[in-house]
Amino acid sequence: MDNKTKRELRGKAQSIQPTVRVGKSGITEQLIDEIKSQLSNKELIKIKILGCDKNEVKLIATELSTHTKAELIDVRGNTMVLWKKG
């Protein structure tokens, strides 16, 4: 994906609220299924990762991106944005 498209998607993501939260249970099959379901409906989703430091957030973001076969658009603080063409 080129930088222009990522920039546009980041702009769209600013106006949406997180619809998925990763809690103390971490990454589970149910969480991955929920993310896949939302990506198929919306294409662009925001995920809030609770109770982690920066390094853990980036690792979780990369892992979720891999498991869901979605493009990691942005990671800021404890929030990440995933996109998958529907």
C-alpha cells in the first residue's frame, strides 16, 4: 500500500471510535473472529489495547494484523487502526 492511501485512511480513522478492545485476556480466537467480522462489514476499524506499554502495543498490533490478514494503518498510544479491502 502506498503512503498516500495510508494517509487518507488515517484521516478517515480519526472520526471513528474504537469498536474492539483488547483486555487482559489478550489475543483470543473470539477476538480475532470479532475483528474479522467487523473488517468484513466496515473495512476500517479502530482497536483499543488496554493495560500495555508502547512496545507491547506494537507487538499486539502486528500480531493482530497478521492473524486477520489486514493492513496495519496506524498505531498511536494504545490505539491501532486496521484496514482490509472488503
